[in-house]
Amino acid sequence: QVQLVESGGGLVQTGDSLRLSCAASGLAFSSYSMGWFRQAPGKEREFVAAITWAGDATAYADSVKGRSTISRDNAKNTVYLNLNSLKPDDTAVYYCAARFLAVRDTPSEYKYWGQGTQVTVSS
């Protein structure tokens, strides 16, 4: 059974940093591109960042570019998202997702999803 479990969210203040983690099991982790998405109340789920199955390329949404880093540790079957200079607009549930091989930036392209971790950024 495939399982993706996010962690690392919480309540932080504007300007703080967070490191989100996603632990994967039940799949050949190194064969899957991994993505991070987020969804705020009343809004559509949106792309945040992604990393290829080989870990040789990354992509970021304009909203987080320059202040975020996605990485993966295949030995731990874990993907990370570092977010810096957090602001209230970053408040959302952050989801980890997996897609076989090729990386994409559209939620519908991902087959497996975690339960999400809440990030709340106060002023």
C-alpha cells in the first residue's frame, strides 16, 4: 500500500522558515517524481515545487521561487520542502504527491497524495 506522510507544518510568524518533510512507502521511490502542492480555504490546489525522479532538475512556482528549496533523499524515501521568508499568503495545507517518472506541475497528473500538513503564518 502506497503511503505518503507529510510533517513539519505548524504555526509560525511572518519571516520565519519551515522545513516540510514527506516520507514515502509502498512504492519505488527513486522511480517517482515528487511534487509539493498547497491549498488554502476556498481556493484551488496549486503547484508549489517539484523534483524529478532522478533528482537532476527542480521547478518552482513564481510565488515561492527564490525562497524555497525542494530536495530528496532516496536513502530515506523522503522529499523535503524548505520555505523561507514566510508570509501570511503562504498559509495553506501543504500536500506531497508522487508521479511515476516524468515531473509535472498539474495536480491531476499525480497519482499518490499524502494527507497534508497545515502551515499557518501569522502577521
